Amino acid sequence: MSVEEQLAQDAKNVLDNPVFKKAFGAVAEYLEGKAIGCNPDNKDEAQRVILSKQLLAHIKAELIRYIEDAEMEEIYKIHMKPLEKKGLFGTLIR
């Protein structure tokens, strides 16, 4: 198993973990409540809430990226690598 495949498996395990899902959902719900209840005149608080929501989204996106990178590697191995070995890949690029 390659490093990318191991990262993908670990990321999938995290995303599928019920404890992670519950914790992630609770934090997202808390931040949503803070965003709705935030005083619009308090720019510092509003900015902290927005940054927290963005960070939470980026964490999830990064885990998903590990999974997608491994999927793309697998597609490459199955479809593109044989073409490269046959010397056909260069023909397709031109």
C-alpha cells in the first residue's frame, strides 16, 4: 500500500468515524449558532466566527483531498500507466 493509499484510508476512517461525525457536527452547529447570534457591530467576534467556520471547512476538505488523491493515483495506474509503457501517451498529448 502506497503512502497516498494509506493516507486515503486513514482519512476515510476519520470521516466515517461516528465520534468524529458527532464532534464535527456539534462544532459546526455551535459555530452556526454563533454566526446567527453574532452582533454585527462586533467585527472582531464576527471575524473569529467566520475564520473558525472556514477552518472547519478546510479540515474536512483536506481529509477529502487525501481520498481523492488516492483515487486519482489508482485511475492513473489503471488507465494511463499502460499507455505510457506502450509509448502511446506521448501520441495522445500531441
